[in-house]
Amino acid sequence: MKKNWWALLFLSLLCTVAHSQMPEKRFTLEKMTLVNDRFMEKWPNPGDSIFIKGRRPSNIWTRAVYMEGLLALNEVAPHPRYIDYAIDWAVAHLWGFRGGTHTRNADDQCCAQIYIDLYRMHRNEQVLGHTERMVNNIVNSTRRDDWTWVDALHMAMPVYAKLGVEKRDIRYFRTMMELYCHTRDQIAHMGLFNPIDGLWWRDADFLPPYKEPNGKNCYWSRGNGWAMTALIRTLEELNHATGSFPEDEAKELSSFRQQLEQDFITMAFALKACQREDGFWNCSLMDEHHYGGKESTGTSLFVYGMAYGIRKGLLSPNVFGPVVEKAWNALCQEAVHPDGFLGYVQGTGKEPKDGQPVTYDSCPDFEDFGVGCFLLAGSEIVQLAEQ
């Protein structure tokens, strides 16, 4: 009888996990809209320069990430003003880049993701002129060592995939994978991805023998978030490419997909093990005492990635559903202020100590990319709730 009782308890717990529910769509959209409205009200003219640490054009990576989030919000809750805002931003920069079409800096290329997504809505070939020239300059060169920091994967990798889909040109995917594999496996003769830990070092400065104060490897939360989102945004484009290429090229694309899926799944399990009890992730994934505490951008990016993985059948909802649910509820209940300000956002930098202090009330140097990360996460939560 005792054994039967334990069996029933186990089945009960299993069913509880299996039927774990994502937050209601309405609740998520309310939080997303609140946070986004505050940002748009603060920045009514999207093309205006950003005066933070000097004058910067608003097509830099921080604002491009916000625009990614804005278009993701529009996908789940369409509104003309979102598209108008994004188009006004792109037009203000003539659909171009800081550094021009010869830039090889991934941070400056991030805005091309938005240009391509807007092109898909209106099919005006002229808007892609600068993007094509910029990417073609790299495709036609022999260098493949541009992405020397993990953030670059998110900033640039999906650009090649999106353009490859639109032009039905395998060269864009091949170049993308050559760049990716150099970052993954070759930087400093070992690469930035540690397949044993399933996580990414931010750049060569953090490769062994560098250690955190507790003696473990230094894996920066947001850096790993950028890697995870690069993988899912690229995988989504590879899904779009299915059936659009000749058989031999389709097989090549399939091999690319298999590698990226495996890296994504490996990361997801590694990150699951690093989640805090309160649902957030620390800035330093392996050392909770080295600038430990809640952090919203890495947490948002992990929610975005894992929720996508569940929705696309790459991750088990029984295993990862509770992880995502806990993290999203934590963000909404503990990071979002009543006026839409997003707390616990680590400012720009490259490691746990940068952009500190990170608190409920602390204001990061750039707010835009934090809002973008939050909107990306929410967009996947909404789509999960609709399944």
C-alpha cells in the first residue's frame, strides 16, 4: 500500500508539471504594452541621436535590439504606430549603417535585421540596397574572424540568414556558418563555446586560466543570452528556407540546422541548471556571489530562447515549461514598475562587474536594449499561451 501511495504521488507531481500553464495572454500583453509605451513616450522621435557617453546615431545595436522587440510585439498585438515608428527610424538613417556599407562591426550591422523585416512587409527592393552591399562585401572577402565577442552572434548572424532566405542564395548561409564556427571553435585556438559546460565565454579575455572569485569559469549571463537568441533567430530563418533551395543545398542547410539545434539544446540544459530560486539568473552564471542578484536582460533572453524551443518542439514543455513560467512571472512581478520602467537591467559592458549596481530602481546607461529583450521574451510567452 505504501508503494502505491508513492506511485500515486509521483504521478500527481508529474501531471502537475505536465500541465504547468504559461501566464494568460492578456496579462503578458498588458506588461509588454506598459513597458513599451513608456519607452516610446520617452523617445517620440525614433531617428533622434542618442546623447549618452557622447553623441551616437540611433541605429546602433542598443536601439536595433529595441526595434527587434517592437516588431515582436507587433507580431502578437499588431498596431500601425509600431510599424510607423520602426519605419520612421529606418528612413531617418536612410536604411544604412554607422560605418557605412564597409563596416565589419557586428554591432553596426544589427539594424539590418529590422530593415529586412520591414522589407518583408512592403517588398520595396530599394530599402535593402545598403544591406546587400554590406553583407556582400563580407561574403566576397576571405576573412572569417569578425565575430570575436559572443554578442556579435546576435547582432549579425540572423542578418545573413534573413538575407539568404530573401535572395535564395546559399552563400549567405555558408558565410554565416564559417563566421559562427570561427567564433565557436577557433578563437584563441579553442573557441568561445565550451561544449562541456554548455556555455559561452564572452571573448578571449575570459578563456582559461581566467576564473571567477569562486574558482569557476566566467560565463556572463547576457553574453550567453545573445548567443541563445542568435541561434533561435537563425533557426527560424532556416525553417523559412525549407523547400526554397535545390536538393543538394537543402541538405547543406539541414546540416547547419542540426548543428545549431544541438548547440541550442546543450545551452538550454546548462542554463536551466543556473536559474536562481526566484526565477532570475545572476549576471555571473557560475558565481552567485560575484555581483550576484536579479538581472533582467539575461533572464529575458533566456525566456525568449527557451519559450521558442518549447513552441518549436526542441525542448520538453515538462522540463522547461516551469523554468520559463517562473522566470517570466519574476520579470513581470518584480522588475516591471507601475509606470513601465524595467528594473534590474545591467547596463552596457562585457562582464558581471560592468553596469553595476543592478537594482530595482537603478537606471542603466542605455534603456532601449533592455526593453527590447523584455518584449522579445513576452512575444514568445504570448505565442506559447496561444498553443
